[in-house]
Amino acid sequence: MRTLPRPQSHEDTKKKTRWFSSWLSSCFRVFVVTVALLTGVHAADAPDITVTPIARDGQVVVSFDMADAFTSDVADAIQSGLSATFSYDVELRRAGLIDRTVASVAISATVRFDNLTRRYQMSRAVDGRIEDARPTEDHGAVRSWMTHFERIPLSTTAALETNGEYSVRVRAHTRPHNTWFFWPWGGTALGQAKFTFIQ
């Protein structure tokens, strides 16, 4: 004669509920700690962007540099054949109770190592248009191409107010063309410089 399973008691159900709640709480704590650690690592590792705006001769131009971003891990990933892009959002902003964007430009620098020619293929685009492209065998040239920019035009000075307070903000993003690669500094960095326009 087959024995029927004993129905669960109210006490058994309470024990299982308590165990599940405890397990869920532990998982949540692990998740929160992991996110906090990853966020802290990314914030600590984010490179500095040095920004130098100049308003002269009817033009506002900006030079900027993010030298610490080109780590050995990034160089190794590119050397392995991974096409990588550093993208920069550059904004000229009028300071006030509410900051106002006067002008903006999007710049991207891309490099890919060609195993056949043993050369790096480099290109730069401004607002989606390719402005320059060239090959090189020089590692130093690749680093400079990706992280150093000179006198990028932003706006005419006619758009500025005399004695107005302005800032130029540069936000950098990394964009690998392969999702398996983990950027060592989290993929985002920010730099800013303020100036007063005196005509």
C-alpha cells in the first residue's frame, strides 16, 4: 500500500519562507557591495582631462589632453586587432543660474592595428564627418592621436557676451567594437575649464 506524502505543516512553510527571505537578503547585500566597489574603482581610475580654452581673433578654440587614458591594457587590446574609439563631447557653456549650451562638437578618434601591413590605421571624425585618416607604425603617434587635441574650433566670439562667465566641458567615452573587452578606467572621464570673455 502506497503511503501518501505528509502535508506540509504551517511551521514547515514558515521555515521555508524565512530561509528564502534570508537568502534573498544575502544576495541583495552582495549585489549592492559589488556595485559600490565597481563604481568606486571606476571613479578612482578615471583619467583627468586637461582642458585649455582660448577666445581670440574672433574664435573660441579648445585644446585638451587625456594622457592617462592610454594604459598598457588599452595598447595591448589594440595590438591584438581590436578596433577602438575614444569619443569626446565638447561643450561651450554660459554660466548662470541655469547653464546654457552655446556650442558643442562631437569628436571621435579611432585606431585599428592591421596585422598584414603591421601598421595602425588611424582616423578622426568631427560631428560624424571624417576629418583626417592616416597610417602609422609609431606607438607614440597612436597614443597622441587618441588622447591629444589642439585648437579645436567651437564657436565665434560673436556668440559670447562681454564679461560673461563661460566654461568648456569635455566628456570622454570609450567605445570598443567588441563587448568582451573591459576598459580599465570604466569608459568615461570628464574635464572642465572656466574663463571670462573680455573683448
